Amino acid sequence: MLWPDDVGWPQDIGALAILDGNELLDSHGRFRIEAVRAAIESRLHLVRRFRQLLYMPRRGLGWPLWVDAPAFDVREHVRVFPLPTRADEAQLLGATEHLRRRRLDRSRPLWEMWFLPGLSGGRVGMFMKVHHAIADGVAGVATLGAFLDAAPAVADVPVHPWTPAAPPSAHELFEDNLRRRFDALGRAFATLIRPVTALRRVREALPALRETFAEERAPRTSLNRPIGPARRLAVVRSSVDRAGEIAAAHDATINDVLMAAIAGGLHDLLRARGERVDDLVLRAYVPVSLRLGQRGRAEGNLDGMMVVPLPIGVLDPVRRLQLIAAETTERKKMNRPRAGTLLRNGVIQRVVLRVMAHQRWANAYVANVPGPPVPLYLAGAPLLEVFPVVPLTGNITVGVGALSYAGQFNLTAVADRDACPDIDVFARGVRDALQALAAPTRMTPLASGA
């Protein structure tokens, strides 16, 4: 999660929210930043990583670890970025990209929360970003939820005094690293003396690994080029009910509907570029949550990986959905190891990082995260909409994040600015594909998005 930052692929995940700003603006229309900071700070005890630093021990003392920051100032993390008066959605997305591109300072806890007043109707944007080392998508939603309430009245949260713990000494780190190495040797020895158990685990995980590394390689298209630092954003609005009705009508899941819509968007994007789409099957990399506990308590990263074939050469949207649903049904039966299982060795990690700019495993990245099903409030302000912002890595120029919230099902397309200046073509294609799938079920038209 850390080394991609060093080669220009920052692994920050984020959420762009739109709030009803009536409770956040004073009588002169100024954003009440101090009141919001106080509300955020009162919840920080619920998210311990937000007052911790990433500590990099010197050689021989182990891998990176989290330690309490010796001092913490909420003003360095919760800030205001005013938009032009009556800013539109395009300006909001442009400002979000500007803030996303700012590198997180590793001398501070790795998160920021920006408020963007200036939208029409007194609405206020909020962009929260967190380094992926702190949380995956499910844990990121849980983290955001720590600052939200289920009722408009601001909950009276008791003050939790915070005293930073001292960082471990070099001696303690050395002992811990030595103990970890002995534990690793113990696990290796246990594998040798129980070969049948070890082989069974390998055999169970083999289909999922073969899916990623041994299936047909991702076809060569303009979707795979080494990425730069800048991005373009586009959003698509839908609803959980609409996606659920489409899924039920075609014996599929909501995630299948999402993948079919993305396939439609990629079809239109490549066709607009003059590329061949007949019989083309792209490969989408999809993280799969391995969490079994409550989402609200999730933290850290616990994902597997799945590759989903996208038959964009199939013109019939219903047939496309059926093919995707059939594939995912079979692939979900596979036992999926944790994504980092194969990358515990630092040398292997460095090698993988070097080839990511030329990888042929996937053409696109798609993450779908379940969000809160009920309306929520931040410092008394209604949370109107939420859009996830995913990172890009290597040569994948298009990524999509999907998030459900209070009946909404919203998508954010994140694209490399130089390789994909036409991301709006993709967003329109996704919207059109959802509309085409909704037509047989006689649903209401989709809402427009930027």
C-alpha cells in the first residue's frame, strides 16, 4: 500500500459527499469550521488511526507500524476549500481532483477532510480522503460513519481525553521483529510436517489464483497505458431499488448489474475512439471483501481479488448481463485468499510493482461497497449524496467506485487525465446501459449526472 506512492500512484481512497449546508453556515453565509472541527474531534477516539503516524523502523527492526502521534492538531486535517459562488457540479469535481492530488504528509496522520462551500441552494461539498494503508473500502465507510449521526440532533458525545503512547524502543522493535521471524519459521515448519493440510489449502486457492494469472491475458486496448498523476472524475446516479429490480428480473445480483453497465460504458468509450469492439472481452479487477463481522467495526484491509470478464462485444444489454451473472456465479464458488497472501515478501512486492505499468491481468478496476441504508447527518447537516473515489495503479486508466447510501446507488468514474480525457463518454455509456436494462422492467428514467 505504501510503495506505489513512491512511483507516482498514490493509494488514497476517498468519498465526495454533498451536505445540506443550512446547519453549517452562519447568518453571513460563512462556513462554521470551528463547530465542525469540534464535532469531528469529539469522535476521533472511535478511529484510532486518525491520531497515529506511520513509523518506518530502520533496517533490522521490522516492517512499518502505527504509533501515536506525539501531538495532534485537528486544524491540520479538517479544512475549508471555498468554491466559486453557486458553483456547479463540474467545478465541484474539479476542486475534488485538486484536493485528491495533494500528497498526504507522512509526518502527520494520513487523512484529510475538506469542506467545499459555495454550491447552489446552500449545499456544501465534503471530500474525505484516507490512505489505503489505513482502510479498504468497507473499513473506509465504517470510518466515515464514525463521524455521522442517524438523527439531525447532534449527539452529545462525552469527551475522551487522549494521551499519546510512547513509541516502541529500538530494543522492543528488535525483539518483536525477531519473534515474528521465529513465528514465520514455525509456520513454515508446520507446513512441512503437515503436507496434506498445506496441499489442501493450496488446492483450494488455486482456482482463484489461476483466474488472475493463468487465464487469457487482458486484451490490448487504449485502456491500458502507464498513468500519470492527474485524474478526471465523472459521476452517475442511480438507485438501489432500480438496480435491484433489474437484478431480480434477470436472475442476477446488483453487482452483476453494475458490471454490465460498466461493460456498456467501456463499449461506447472504445467505439468512440475507433477501436474494435466486436467479440471483445475485457477483464475487470474487482476486490472482494473477506470480512465476516459487522461492517460498522471494520478497520484495516481484508480483501481478496476477483477477475470478471466483460463481454463488451455483446450488443444486447440483457444478454451481456446474463453472461456476466453466469460467470460471477461460478467464480464466487472459489476460495479466495487474502490479496496480500502472495506478496508478503518484500522482493516479490518490488518485482510486482515494477511490472504494474505493463501488466496484462486487467483492463479496468471496479469496487462496489455497501454503504449505510438510512439517511445520516454530519454535525446536524443532512448528508444528501455520497460518491466514492478510488485510486488508480500501474497502467489501468479507468477505475469505478460504486456506493449505496439511503436508497441511492451512485458511481464515480476515475480516469487518468491524459490517457482518458473522454471519461464523460464512458459515464454516458454507463447511464445508457442502465437505462436499457431498466426499460424491460418499465422503470422511471435515470437521473442525469456530470
